[in-house]
Amino acid sequence: DSGVTQTPKHLITATGQRVTLRCSPRSGDLSVYWYQQSLDQGLQFLIQYYNGEERAKGNILERFSAQQFPDLHSELNLSSLELGDSALYFCASSKGVGQFFGPGTRLTVL
Amino acid sequence: KNEVEQSPQNLTAQEGEFITINCSYSVGISALHWLQQHPGGGIVSLFMLSSGKKKHGRLIATINIQEKHSSLHITASHPRDSAVYICAGWRNEKLTFGTGTRLTIIP
């Protein structure tokens, strides 16, 4: 158990819909990272937050947004969903360079 | 060229064999992570290296900064080691991932 929690574990929705994925970091970790793992693209970095502020951005689509709240939990919002957004979404937290991964949310868009 | 390249893509070995997975990376990457992903999908961080060698149980990770190359070794491999092993390079506060090595250990 990494200490990072993600909800929900599975999510099935339809094209055009909007979903919110939630991540609670390990106690004391200020950084939260979001990753997408799809079958054709592998693991990709989406975005990082540090203590409530956006710190680094990767290959995140404009339809996706994230935020980190004062209690340090983070949410990833995915809107206008497309079939290609079906993937595993991981968050990870860290105090420094090493990262601890959550169990992931499997999103299926039908 | 990808920033992080792994080989082999797939590896099948008999139980007990010594396993080596390789990772080469591009300039600017300051540290290398080795991750393990089990069939259920969960990711476990095995090592983070910026120099030298680290060991944890039967797992050993090495990095050669001059050659920009890292290896993950598994001694006395066991079927429970079957998983996808992913190396990831740390640069500008982001991780860039290799494509992974699918390891299968046959009893």
C-alpha cells in the first residue's frame, strides 16, 4: 500500500460526458502528479501540482483540467469525453524526486 | 528518438534465472526511476537512482551516468516477479517513461 488513494476505481461513461477523478496523496506529500496510461500511448505525464499551485504540465488536453485543494487532495476533470480517453489514470505523490503511485482509476468511455 | 528507451520489450525466462533489463536515456535526465506494474495495473516504485547502485532484496539497479544507461537486475527470478518493468527519466520535474519490458518467469 503506497498510501496514495484514488477514487473511483472504475468508471464507465459515455462520449461527451464529464467525469472527475480524485486523488489523496500520502500524508505530508505536497506534490501530486497525474498520469494517463493508454494501450497505444503507454504512460504519459499530464500535470503536476505542488501545494495547490500548478508546477509542471505535460501532454494534457485542453478538455482536461486539474486542481489541488488546501487539504492537498487533487481532482482531475475530464470533459467532452471521447472513446480515446479510455485509459488508466494514475496519480502519484512525493516529497521530492521519488514518487508513490496510487492504484489508478480505470476509465472506460463507451 | 524517445528520451527513454528500454530493452527488451518482452522477456521470458525460467524460474531461477538472472534477469537484466536495460534502459538508455537522453541528455538532461537527472535521475532514473524503475517501476513495476503487475497485471492488475498497480504501479510500485522500485528504485530512484541518480548515481551508482541500489539493492533491495533480489533486485539491483545500476546507473552509468557517463553512458546514460541503467540496468535492472533480478537474481533468482521467481514467477511472482512476472510483471511489466518500466524505467522513467526525471527531467524538469517531469517523468518520461520507457515503453516497458514485459517479464514472464516460467516455473
